[in-house]
Amino acid sequence: MERDYKNLGFVLILFIPVTLFAFYKTYFGQFPDFDESIDFYIHLHTLFASVWLGMLIVQPLLIRYRRPGLHRKIGKASYIVFPLVIISLIPQIIKIYNQGDDLLLTFSNITLLVLFYVLAIVNKKNVAKHMRYMIAVSLVFVQPTVARIMIFWFQSSFIPTIHITFIIVNLILLGLLLWDRVNNRTYQPYLIALGSFVSYHFVFFIYYL
């Protein structure tokens, strides 16, 4: 693993407390007496998403501590876990649709997740590109997670919150891109990811004008 990324796994561990905090009021804080809006399908999605998050964290740690064999085995397991994460969203998508709510954010996040994951798998033999596309996958989770914190804990308005979270992700990607560019490292995956997120943000901005 590249020196500047050797502690990536430890950085990704931050997703655990942040995610618990973001979903505390609507899910984790209700344990074990969940309200009627929390059905079996939400529990199932939480299970698969938690496994996926664990895999995102563990994989760079395995590379750091020189366990490439186990890294590859878990990588192959992702061929099952990742589709299950996406499939487990279908009942929630149906529920949102039946309620007449907007599906733009949901479909956009799914599109970005699939895009970056597929690019990571296609480039699995190119370690530098593979790692950066997986970082892009993790950044897809930043937008909805931070948005939930702002909305449920700080009562932020929906539209401004989404714009702020887009800006946060775009700035992170821009920083990573410039850092790699200045240090003559592979930066093209960040360029693709940034272009995708900016396009996503632009569509959202136009849609809610």
C-alpha cells in the first residue's frame, strides 16, 4: 500500500461512530423496541450495510498488515454482499414511491455506488486505481450520513443540507485529487469520481430550482 494511504483503514473506522450517531434517533436508539415504521426489510438492509461497512474498513487494514490472501477472499465475498446491499434497498424504494416521496437522491446514490464498485472490480489488478475507486465508494456514504446528522440532530432544512453535504464530498475528492497530482501519483479515479459527484450535484440543483 502507498505510504500516504497506509492508515486508510483507521480513518474509515470513523464511519462506525458517525453512522451510529446519524442513525441513533431513527434506528439504533430504538433498540430493542422499534416503532412500527421499522420493518423486517429495514433490519435486513441494516445487517447487509453493516457487513459491507465492516468489509470497507477491514480491507485496507489487511493490506497494511500484509494479509493479501485474506484481503482477496473478502474481496470475492463482496461479489455477494454488495448486490445484497443494493437488493435490500428495493423494499424501501417501493415504500418511498408509495408515499409519493422523491427518489432522486436514492437512485443517484445507488448509481454512484454501483459505478465506483464496478470500476474498482474492473481495476482490481491495478492496486492504485482499485484502492481509489473503493475510497470513492466509501465517500458515497458520507453524503446521506452527514445529511441525517444535520437534519435529525440540528434540524437543518433539507435542500440546504443536501447542498452542503455535496460540497463536503466534492472538496474531499478535490483535495485527494490535487494531493495525488502534486505527488505524481495515480489520480484519474478521483477525477472520474469528482466528475460524477459534481454531475449528481448539478442534477439535484436543477431538479429543485
